[in-house]
Amino acid sequence: MNLRPNRTAAFVFALVAVVLVVALPATAQDDDTTAALYRTPDPALTAIVDAPPTPGVDLGPGNEWLLLEQYPSLPPIDELAARELRLGGLRIDPAVSGPSRDWSMSGLGLVRVADGSEKQVTGLPTEPRLGNVEWSPDGSHVSFTHSTGERIEPWVLEVATGKARRMADVALSLTSRGADPVWLPNGSGVVAALVPADRGAEPEASKVPTGPVIRESLGRTAPARTFQDLLANSHDEALFEHYLTSQLAVLGVDGSVRKLGAPAMTWSFGPSPDGRFVMVESLRRPFSYLVPAFRFPRRVEVLNLAEGAVAHRLADLPLQEEVSIAFSSVPPGPRDFQWRNDAPATVAWVEALDGGDASAEAEERDRLFQLAAPFTGEPVALATLGLRFGGVTWGGDDLAVVVEWWWRSRQVRAWGIAPATPDREARLLMDYSFEDRYADPGNLVTVENEAGRRVLLRDGDAVFLIGDGASDEGDRPFLDRWDLASDEKTRLFHSSAPYYERPVEMLDVGELSVVTRRESVEEPPNFFVRDLDDDGEPRRLTDFAHPTPQLKGLTKELIRYQRADGVDLTATLYLPPGHDAERDGPLPTLVWAYPQEFKSADAAGQVTDSPYRFARVGWWSPLLWLTQGYAVLDDPTLPIIGEGEEKPNDTYVDQLVSSAAAAVDQLVSRGVAEPGQVAIGGHSYGAFMTANLLAHSDLFAAGIARSGAYNRTLTPFGFQAEERTVWEAPEVYFAMSPFMHADKIDEPILLIHGEADNNSGTFPMQSERFYEAVTGLGATARLVMLPHESHGYRARESVLHMLWESGRWLDAYVKEAPAERPEVATPEEETAHTGR
């Protein structure tokens, strides 16, 4: 009897399974693998999932205090099951007028940098759900937010006393991603967006439509990538306007509240460094059903902070539906408005000189402008760029560093300009490829000035650079002093074995002391103070415990090997604690990977890890499976190379299979694994990779594909690093889509996907349709749809169930000998067994 379901039956079962999981959010530990209940994996995995995360660390102004930010373990599923609005690319919690699925902190702490002593923080709310932590410019206070479940409140911590309190009895509006409270430069309070007191009730949807939803195009070209959560009808528009409308206000540390202007759909805001003005971006109608909110019409204005009146209108930008999909393209007109961090009240912005279209031929791409208060003169051009603007670091009237970049060439250039004398010729400071890690000069070091703004850290004519220090030996972070007058660099610090140590912040330029973050294979990351003139041990600031002591003693090895065409490859091999491949023999092995495109074979072969880094193991990490007796090959390089005029994806499948074959050969030759006992897995583009490797090779015994896309015709205007549309390169889209080659898959594949995936292109239907295809063609597959989950999984129940499913799959099809492998029930067998 043939028990394999047809595609329709499989799809119906998938929908039924989703409904049942939603209806029965219980946890089961019985042996019935067919019941639609949340399951828990091996206790060793559960313990790692439930381990408290290591606190975050934020160094305050003046380098006197470290703020410790404590986080809870994963939240329960009922938190994700709360009502959520998906509007204009945003996900909104309407109960509090803020973002849904936010990661909230559960506590705060203070550590004195001088001696490492801790100060207890008191006065925090009961059951704190904290976020948006910001130091005041003078370091005397820390602002943060607290969600009560009914509203989001502004809070403040007084550092001298360690006491926290509510700043004002108001409800914040954080629906816009640029609406976090921002300190005034004098530290007297913050500028914040409030829920309007007279906002009224949420607009109700009419039960009787007033007419159809109509969209029309009059011959214009408006390609768009596959955005999620777009507006779909007039009720969505009304909801969007309702929840995006906020009232700007100044909230004083003394509890005062002063409104600024009238309510508007505020998108972002920020006060000037001298505190006299606030720049505000607000959205306007008409909205779009084709692009997210960041492409909606907007107005950019400067308000007088004392009066709340408009001092100057910088721009009225139209709807941006017709932006080219070519990489490095931008909307036409002014963009990237910002205050100059090193000037009292000067606005800077960029305008495209090529219409924003990266596919157009042009010698000049962008121009950087500035306009100083009172904003009555003509804008001054600071720099004209041959590539696309990538950012600016302000350092004073005599120096700013402007970065430009270009996708197709992978080129990055940095120019030194003098904002006070814009006619002075720009000086080329850096010129390198952003995919050439070995040549990366590092990032310019910045420091907070008196206004709380990041500016270049300078020592006379010298600036400083912190970089990864990528090399053939692995990453060795460094700190350089760069004298711009002589163009000489002096290496002040270079991480050395057996540690991976990265400079974080310069404490004293004259004394050459620096805060570093140090770790090793056995020691978790902690923070230290290092005197660069002293070769002795650095002084410890934190003492975070090993989060997964059960994995102490694991073996980590950075391995090198070659692809058949001679391309150098690397990977990180992990073995369980105490395991010796030569002594104990091979293990079942999981390969977890994510392919990447390159324009250079040399860059593709560069080492991308350090043999001395601590392996942080959380629910997302494949290293979890070390506790279950598996070897893990993590992040093997699977480069897709297209040198010169060649397009990488034209030979995607051949290069992918060749790289994977080299990895498996390396595992077998080392005695780590046996053929037939190696699994492949990945998330997102790694899931796409997994399905392709199962379709086009027999290298792997089974696969685990999480939240992937499998039919590229559903992303017709490009995907990942592919710029061509499906109409320009139909053969590439067909060849790269595992859906089109589902008939070749004869290894078991486990598909897991969040029902509420918000990632561009990885619609949940991608996994549903792919499951229908492979099962309809006779393959062994299982589809698990996680209720309420987005692209990255969040709820404890979801994560534990995902691990239960993955563990079952690996044990059934990889660990056990073929004759001993337990059969996983087909959907028809599950239906017969449960009666559903």
C-alpha cells in the first residue's frame, strides 16, 4: 500500500496541524509523536535554552561606570500570541503603542571602572520589561523605558544614588523605529514621542465594504523586492495613521512635560548638539501598498525647541515606489539627514547625482551638503562622490571622514575633508574591497563629546582604528594609532594566543589605557582594563560565569582545505568534550552553513574565524548537538564566486556542491565522520542551500531547513545578492530553485518555518509549497509550522519544540544505522492514528 499523500492532502494536513497547535498550546512528554502538542527535547538541550543570557555592557560618558543590562531567558508563547498589527512593514503591539516582539531587559546594574566595585540599582518597577537604555551626556543619569503591558513609560536612573524612578506620568509612542527618547545635550531631560491624549479609539473595520481595493499602474516602472507586512486596504491605512501619530514633547528629569508642536506621524527626531533645535521627519499620505513605510512621503523640518515652532523646512519627499532595484540604488532627492555631531546646529544630508539608479552610467553618484543655523543661506557642498555615500564621521571643522562604497566592485573608499573649508581638495585615506577581510584597515574610533555625540577620537593629527585583524591565522583584533600628517600607523595592541581580545573603548589617550573584551575557548567574554604600556595581565572589570558548563572541554579547531577547483576553504570543527577522533572513532556529524557570494576567489578563501573565540551556545547554535554525541562543522565557507564580468549565481549549484563535497571529504579523511552519517542544515538562505544540496548531491543523509525560500520565482525582482529579475535570467532562477528540482530529492528533509515570518522573500508559503512538492513526489519530509513565530524564533515553547523535532530527525536519519532507523510517521499515518 502506498501511504504517501498527494499534494492536496499534504497541504490540508499542514493547515490542520497548524490549527491544532494553536488550539492546544500544551507541553507533552509522551511517546506519541503524532499529537499536535509542544514537545521538549533532551534535558541537556532544555538546560542550555533556559540558561540566563550573559548581561550586556554599556560604558558611560567619562568612562566612570559600566552599565550592566540583564536579560531574561525566552518568553512564553502567550506573549507572542498577543494581538499584533502588521502595517507598512512594521509590527506593532497596539496594547502599548510600541513594537511587538521586542527584547526586554529584566534588570540593570552598575560597575565602577576604577575598581570594579558594583552598585545595586534600586527602585526598578515590579516585573521590569525595560528597553531603550541611554546614558545622559554628562553620565549622571540613564534613561530607559518600561512596558507595563498597557503602556510604555519613561524612566530614569540617577547614577550617584543608584535609584531608578518614573520620569513622568505619560505614555510613550514607540511604534516608529526612530522614536526612542533622545537626551538633550545639557542632560536636563529627553525629547520623546507621546501617545496623544486625545487620540481616541482605534478605527474599526467596516463589516460591509464600501467598494473594492483598486491599484493601478499607468505604464510606470516600479519594481519592488518582496517586502512583508505591507498595507492592504483602507482600514490598514487608518490603523497605520492612528498608531503612527504621536505628540513630541520634552520630558524633564524633574518630571516636567512640555509639548512641541502638533501631533503628527512622527518617523524620527533628534535635538541639535547645542539643544536649540530638533530635527523631525514625519510621514504623509498617500500611503503605498507596494513598499514599506520608510518609502512613504515624508517631511523633514527643524523645530525651535524653545517654542516648538517650525524654524525651517528642509524637504518634502514624495512617495518612493520607483526606486531602482539595482544594488547601491537609492531614492532620488535629499536623504540621510543628520546633525553634524561636532557643530552647534548644522544639518547635513546627501543627494544623488545619478537619479539614485545604480544601473545608470555616471562619474559622480552622490553629493554631501551642509546648512548651518539659522538655515537661511544656501546649502554648502562638502564632498562629491564617485561611489554611493556610506556615512560620515565628524571630527571638527578641519576634519571629517566620508565613506563611499559600491556593491558591484565591492570597493570602499574613505576621504578626509575639512567642513569649514569645503573648497579644499579631499584626501583619499582608505581604498579597499569590503570582501577582502585581510586588507580591512579597521573602524575609526569615536568618543562622546560634551553634547553626548560620537565624534572622532583625536590626538593632535592622529586618529585611532580598531579592526578584526583578519589573517591566515584567524582574527586577531588590533588597535592602531594613525598619524594623518605623516600617514604612519603605530600598532598599540594586537590580540595574541590563547585569547581573542578586542579593544572596546579608549579610556585615556595620554596614558594609553583601553577597555577590552577578552575571551578564550574555555573562558566566556569578560571586560578588562588594559594598560598598553604594560605587558602584564589586564585588570578584570566583570566576572561573567560560563553559561554552558556542560560543554567545558569541547574541542574547537579551525580547519583548512581546498575545493576541487583550487579555491581555499575554511571551517570550524567542534567535537564533544573528551572525544578523540583517532581514539574513539567517527561520530554522526551536523554541517551547519550559509553560502556567500564573492567577486574574488582570494577573498572567498580567507579565514573568517578565530581559533581562540569562546563558543557561545544558545538555542540558535548548532553546537547544541555536541551534547547529543554529534560532531559539528560550523560555518564552512561555501563561496559562490563570479570574478570579473561573471555572475556568481550562473554556476551556483556547481560551486555549492563542490564546496560541500570538499567539506564532507575533509570530515571523512580526518576520521571525524563516516559517509552516510552527515547531515546538512541551515536557516534562511542556509535552508535554501540545504534543499539545493539534497536535490543536487548525495553527500548528506538528511537535511534540516529552517525558514527558507525554495521557489525563486516568488521573489521575481531579485533575492539575496542576485540583482537580475526572473525575466532577465529565467534559467538562473529555475536552476537555483530547489522547488523546480524537488523530484531529485531522495533524502529526508525536515522543514521548519514561523507562521508569521516577516523576512523579505521567506514567506511561510515557501515551506508549505515545497513540502507539498517533495511529498507529492514521494520524498520523506516533515513540515513544522510554528504559530506566531517570525523569521527568528522567540517563544520558549517554539524553540524547545524545534529542538525536539530536529533531534528526532537527526537521530532517526543520521545517528542510527539504516536498518535500525525508526520510521517517522507520514501525515496519513498520523491522521489514521489520531483520528483527526
